[in-house]
Amino acid sequence: MTDPAAPSAVRIEGPWTHRDVAANGARFHIAELGDGPLVLLLHGFPQFWWTWRQQLVALADAGFRAVAMDLRGVGGSDRTPRGYDPANLALDVTGVIRSLGEPDAALVGHDLGGYLAWTAAAMRPKLVRRLAVVSMPHPRRWRSAMLRDARQTVAGSYIWGFQRPWVPERQLTADDGALVGRLIQDWSGPKPPDEHTMETYRRAMCIPSTAHCAIEPYRWMVRSLVRPDGIQFNRRMKRPVRVPTLHLHGSLDPVIRTRSAAGSGEYVEAPYRWRLFDGLGHFPHEEDPVAFSTELVNWLKDPEPDR
């Protein structure tokens, strides 16, 4: 792997355009393609904006302005010393919507990005037109599953490991980010990403300070289970989501059990559609990009998404 720590490693060439936008006191890298209603794509762990490369093209071809952003501390975005709690990260997302000059956006979030998409839709409903969440339950359901479901606690054991100081950062960057490749391999279904894709994610994780910033939200999520700020956040998440919601999940996801994700519709007071991809793991948008993109585009273009 050549120069794994170069920040330019995340500005990968393609039909999209790279630029930076300011929001919520920080600078965020985005890749954008197409014209039309805004669709803002939020990546999860251990990835960055590039995980949405195939959806950027599909959405642009379907008549949308597709934008994939790097979350705070990851990829080409600022690595700030603090600000990694989900409430603030959700303000990053809604701030980017404003900075792009749009009145609202359809949010599409995977994994941690899904957690933030749920949060943004509850906190800033006027800025979220539609919501699509991949491989992540509603925050309140996630909290309940992690505390009360022994199988989900085991499935999410990597999050408990992130609570140690500095050890996980060293593990994620050792051997040119080899652990990143193993995690993606283990969390995928029978068709994991190819070696080039694995190497791209490994290289991005090795950019200085990325590993630390990438796991800070998970440290907050666990420590907040018993802290006042976490209890307050959980109460705020009682606010129902009032926009059409599409919930996508892989049946073989070993990180978020189907049982944990299913039922998040109880927090949605709007049309809610649950879609389970048979035979796919934690990364359905990469494992079967054609089927995933088709489902997403059809739902976004459907004027009656509750059917």
C-alpha cells in the first residue's frame, strides 16, 4: 500500500465533483453528482463517502442531486477535538443541507450514518424530506437491544471493545489497516467487496487521527447509556419521525440483528416501508448495488411510498 496516510487518498476520481463545505463550525468534504432534488448520503463505520459511489451514479441518472459527505473526523472532513455525540453530528448533517443551498433533503444513512439520519429527522424535521436507513435501528430501539437482548449485545461486541483508550486506534491502523479489511469481510454476506475496495478503506482509516475520530461516536453511545446527556438524548428521540421512511436491512447482517432493526417503524408517524434483502450482510448497498439502488430510486420517485 503506497502512502496510506495521504489525505488525498479519499478524493477518488470519478464522474462526481469533489469540494468542501462549511457547516456547524467545521469543514466537510463532499462528492456530488447530478441535478434535481437533493439526496444526502451518510456513510457508516469503517467507511467514508466512497461507499456510496454506485448510488451516486444511480441517483444522478434518476434525476437527483446526489451528495455523499464525509462525516466529521473521517475522510476529507475536519478532525475536530470534540463534537462526536450524535446530536452534534446530526447538526453537521443538517448544516450541510443548508450550506448546499437546499431547503431540505432526502437522507440516506448506513450504519452510524443511519443513526444520524434517524436523529436528524427527529431533531430537524423541516430539513428532512424523506428518510432511508440501512443496517441501523432507530436509536431508542438500538439502545434497548444493546441493554436487553443478549444476542445483540454479543453481535455488537466490537463497540464494547472501542471503550478502551487508544488500543482500538492502534488496532485499526496496524498493518496498513488490516483489521478494517477483516471487519468488512466478516460483516459482509457471501459476496464481500473485492481486494481493491478493501485496500481503499484500509488506506482511508490510516489517515492520521481518523481511527480515533471514527470510534468516538461509539464511545459516546456506550458511555451515554447511563450518563445524563445520554438519557436526555434518549428522551429527545421519543419525538416521532414524521416523514416517509424506508428501512433497508440484510438478512445475514451479523452486526445488527434483524430482530433489533425490525420494528423501528413504531417511531415513525408517516409511511414506513421495511425491506429485507435476503442473503446480504451489513453492507447491502455494496454487496448488491443494483438491487439496492433500484429499491432506493423507486422509493424516492414513488409519490405514494406507503403502498
